[in-house]
Amino acid sequence: MSTEERIMDSTQQDEICSLSAQDREDTPMKWSWLRKHLILIQCSFLAVCPGFTSSILIPGTNAVALELGIPQQKATYFIAVHVLFLGLAPFFWIACMKAYGRRPILITSTLLSCFAALGGGFAKKYGGLMTARVFQSFGISAGFVLPGVIVVDIFSEEQRGRKNGIWAQMVSIGAPLGGVIGGPVVRYAGWQWTLWLTAIMNAVQSIAFILTCPETSYRHRTSGNAELRLQQVLEPFLILQAPHIVFVAFAYGVTFAIVSVGLATIVPIALEKIYGFGAVAQGLFFLGPLVGALIGEQLAGPGSDWVMKRERGNATVGDVGGTAQRLERRLIVGLPGFLIAVAGILIFGLTLQYRTHWMGPCMGFAVANFGLQMVTTPSKTYCVDCLPSQSGSVLQLINTVRQIIAFTVPFWSPNLVEHLGYGLGYGIEAIILAAFSVGCVLVLCWGGLWRNKRSIKGLEDTS
């Protein structure tokens, strides 16, 4: 079972059992193939948007800095603040989703992102554009949490693995795809159109949700709205009591921050300075990490599932707990990803330092993204396996750690490589990544003991 498919799974089963026979005939799982896959397509499109809207402005960083009269590094803060709120805002959307259902959040979140992006395109001052990016990020952040919940609503357990793979893959390609498209848009239409294009996308999504996406929650289809409770917002913080989850969350979060955000924010500065690349070339540069992410996911997901299937096969009949006692084995698949990510960062930094052909840093970016994807799936899946009845809160904790760490990177990474050089600067970042990856090794060795000995106080069981 993949990471996102467990979100609210046990709750869904309770809701199904509480329905009358007539209601069960109209449950979302019994909808037609066409209807369910139309919703899946829309969810996949939504899953692309957080990363896409974050990175599409990157090739326009220099143009924004020139037009607003600000330093280039300050212009990268428009990316940083977007990344920060992608991590914080889902706390709000998760609570609202549990209280009011999926459909209202789908429509409200995309409309908020639409109007914010539209206003950002007309901004003439730094403060105006920054405000627009905050609200745009707040709205589109729902794309990190809603697709997985909806897949559980409408597909049976036997179908969810493949269906989750579709939208999860879209999450992975969102950021590099935004960079690829953003380059030509900035070059031929202006940086404002990167925002107006996302506004158009969100408007189309909102209309599609209104016309073709009904409520998929069993509870809200039959019983109406529930109470919005503070406990629903605080649950992810309570999971900080679990060291095995915290170590993995920080190892993955630092890897994401340095690879995805750290390398991406230097692209418009370094490529223009060293290779004279304009916006179009900078955008096409993201084809490397796009390919790396696609290939990495093809190995990470099946690889971690193969390990756990092997564990189940090796479990004896008298083995109490069976595979549950060896959940940490899944992390084995992610460990090579850390080494690959470190190698990619070093290749990226050294090739920039010695001004090799542009293919050098592009390959380094691709290799680092490949490693990141190898880390992502096993890390998330392991954490959810530890607390399956609180899947949504676990994923939100991981998301928050990742995005907050990523938010800080544009504030120190460009300064680091400017003062120490690309080679030494990214060498230090590679060491930081390697140091945090040790957390996964510790969990691999002692995670089972921590899981069995430590309880999480105050956490409600939603099973």
C-alpha cells in the first residue's frame, strides 16, 4: 500500500458501515469508471500546481528584480515565501476538509490561488507581489493534501496503489515542469504572464470542480458538516513525540530543501553569470531534474514495495506482528538515494566552479533529483506505516518540516556559494545533507524499539 492511500482509510470504512443499504448503492466507490477517473485527472492536475506555481517564476527572477529595483537574491524571496506557506497552510485545509468535506475546499482553494495570482501579475511594488505570492501559496497548498484523500474516497484498496502512483508522480514533476514552462513565458510574454497563466489554470480547475466533481466524503454526503476542532490542527505537532518519525522527516526535509530549492534558486543567478543563459535556456535547464525525478520514482515506489513484500514472505506463521516488526526495512531503499543526492550536489557545484559545459551542472541537478525521489517514497511510506490511523497528520508533519527548512534555503545558500565558491559552498551543503541522512540509519537500527516503547500522548485514535 503506498503512502497516500492510507489517508483516512480506517475512517472511511467506519463511514461506509454507518450508511443505509440505499446510501451504500450511491457511495463514491460505486460510481462509474468514467466519473471516478475524471475526478482522478482533476486531482492529478491539482497535485502538479504547488510545485509548478512555486518554480514557474524562477526563470523570471532577474526580470522581476530589474523591474522592481531590488537585488537578485531578494527576488528569490518570492520563491521562498511561496515554499513556506505550502508547508503551513495545509494545517488549515486539513481541518476544514474534515469539517466541511472535500468539494468546498477544492473550489475555495483554487479560487483563492486564482485571484491572488491575477493580482500578483498587476503588482508594481515588492510588497504587493509578496502579498500575492503568500495568498497564492496558501490557496494552492491544498494540492498537497486533498488528492490522496479523494483517491481513498473513490477507489477500492486493490485499485489505490496504481491510482495514487498517477497523482503522486504529478507532485514530483510539478517543480521542474514549472521551470521548463516558465522560461519561454518570461522570454516572450513577460514575468507577469507566469502568474496570469497560473491564474487561468486555477480558474479552469475551479470551474471543472464545480461542474464535474461532487462531494466524495461518505460522511459529508450523508450527514452534512461536522465540527471544526482545534485538535485536528494540533495533531501533527503531537507526532513530534515519536523520534523515529522525526528523524526520518528531517532527513527527507533537508534533502528536499537542498536539492529541490537550493539548486533551483541559484539557477537564474549562476546560469546568466557563467553561461549567459536567458530565461528560455534557464527554463529548459529544468528538463534535467524533470527526467531525474521521473526515473527515480519508477525505482523508489516499486523498490520499497518489493522490500516489504519480501519481508511478508519471510515472516513465519508464528512470527507475532509479522512484517509490522520490520517496518524499518523499507528505509533500506532510500539510503542509496542520500548518497546519489550528495553526488549530484557535488557534481552541480564543481562543474559550476570550473565552468565546464552547461551539461555538467544540468546532469548534477538531474542526479540530485534522482536521489531525492529515491528518498521520498520510502521515507513517507515508512512514517505512515508507523501511524496508519493518523496518516493525514503524519503527512502534514512531514510536509511542514520539509517546507519550513526549504523556506530558509534562499536566505543563506546564495550567500554561501557567493563567498566560498560553488565547489566549496555546495560541498558544505552536501555534508549537511549527509549528516542529516544519518537519522535514517539510526531509525533503521533502533526505530522498531522506539515504536514499541514510546507512546504519543494526546493523540486521538481515528480508527
